[in-house]
Amino acid sequence: MKNIIVFIFFLSTTSIVAQSNSANPSSSIRIEMLFPEGKSKAIILSFDDGTISDRRLVQLMNDYALKGTFHLNSNKLNTKGYLTKEEIKSLFSGHEVSVHSANHPGLSGLSKIDIVNEVIEDRKELERLTGSKIRGMAYPFGSYDDLVVETISGLGIEYARTVADTYNFSIPKNFLVWHPSIHQFGKAFFKPNDTENDKKELISFYNLVSDFLKADTLAMLNVWGHSWENNGEGNRWVEMENFFKLVSKNKDVYYTTHIYLVDYINAYKNLKFSVDKTMIKNHSAIDVYIKVENTSYKIPAGSVFKI
């Protein structure tokens, strides 16, 4: 009799669990972010300083329909070797202009007031020159510490790129400590007349780019550097154009800037879901793309979408 009662209890419990899972299929539904336009890959090209070589670099990028983020030192503009203030707005049309500090000091170790002045002075002048709101930066020399991060977070800065290469395609967890994927051409050309190292580093660089282009999961490639580096020995401008040819016009890649991707990811994070995950509210002004059970969906800006 006891065995019969236990068996009946087991059947009842199994039935309840099965009915619960059947009634709540949302518990097993996985929702993933896609990049804008439903792309699985994104590229950000990020260059520092604002020297006159940016003119050639921007023209090359425009030729290949690529977008860039350019981090400028406003107090160096109109000086020898640097861009003029008058050309900033037109030259970087279609690209992003971003803070790099007014005078390019290492920020780590500076007093809080000096950090504030370097960032605010640069941001204010760049906003005047471009007529646009400036919300991002790159740390000069990649120099930052906890005080720097804490300080810039209160100055309207929403991301800050470092120079610490990750050699991967991950999205940063903290936008104020945004580690890029790789420096342009890795560490090739770092040492003069070191052709063996240059060859090795270029192979590593292009292997990483190839891995990115073949990636079958969400992947972001962030390449950083300086346009003036291409003026050194060797055919660096030719190498840059080869790189642009390789990554341009790819139907699976979204070409973007730092700040647009920050806005997009924040819009995705702020999507509101019903309990069963079939109704989604997008409060942002940006169309957001998601993947649910291997099916892609566009969640229009300011809409309620039902799957």
C-alpha cells in the first residue's frame, strides 16, 4: 500500500512540473543582442591626436565607406603638425570627434581639478568647433587610474578608450575603461629596422582580423592608433589601405563609432520585456535588433513589439 501511495505521489509531482514547464516556455527562451541592422559583427576604428595626417586617413576611410572616431587635443590644433580648428567640422563630417584632453598629459597622478580642466576645456572647445555634443574620450598615453575614471564620469563622458589591447572581440563591461581589440598592425613598426618582428606582428594582426571576419558569434573589432604612425619607414599607408580593403563592404559587419555603439547597447539594455518574453517595449529613439531562438527581430524605436 505504501509503495502505491509513493508511486501516485511521484506521478502527480511529475505531472505538475511538466504542466509548469509547458505553461511557462519563456523560461528556456534565450534573447541575444544583435548589432544595428541585425548584423552579427561591428567594427570601430579609433585614432588619436589630430595631426595633419588625419586628412589623408579620413580621405582613405571615406573612399572605403568606413567610419572612425577621432580623439583630438584642442590646444594643439592650429599648431605645427596639427589640424586647424577651422577644418575640424568639415573634415570629420560623418565621423565622431571625441576628447583626448586639451594638452595631452598623462591623467594618472594629476589632481582632480587638473583632470577636470583637461577634459572640460577640451570637450567645450570641440563642441564649439563641431557644433555637436561630445560624450566620449580616449585617455592620453592610455593613462588613467580610479580617480580619473571617477572624475570623468561626472563630466558628461560616457566612454573612455584605453590602449590595453585585448586581442579579442568582446564588448566592454565598463565603457569608461574600454580596452580596444588591437593597435593598428599590432606591434609592427614599434622598433626601427626590425623586419622580422614587423613581419611576425603583421601576420598576427591579419590573423586576428581574419578570425573576426569568420566569427559566428557576436563580435566587435576595435582597432586604434594614430594616423601619423603611417608616415614612418615601410609602406604603412599601403598597409592601411590593404586593411581597409579587407574589412570594408562586408554585409555581416556594421561600421560604427564608439558613441553610437554606446547608445545602441544602452538602448538594448533598457528594453522592457513581459514575463513570457513575447512583448517588448523599446523606450529609446534607436531601432534595436535581437535574436530569439535563432530568429532575428527588429524592435522599432518607441514601440511595443510582439513576438
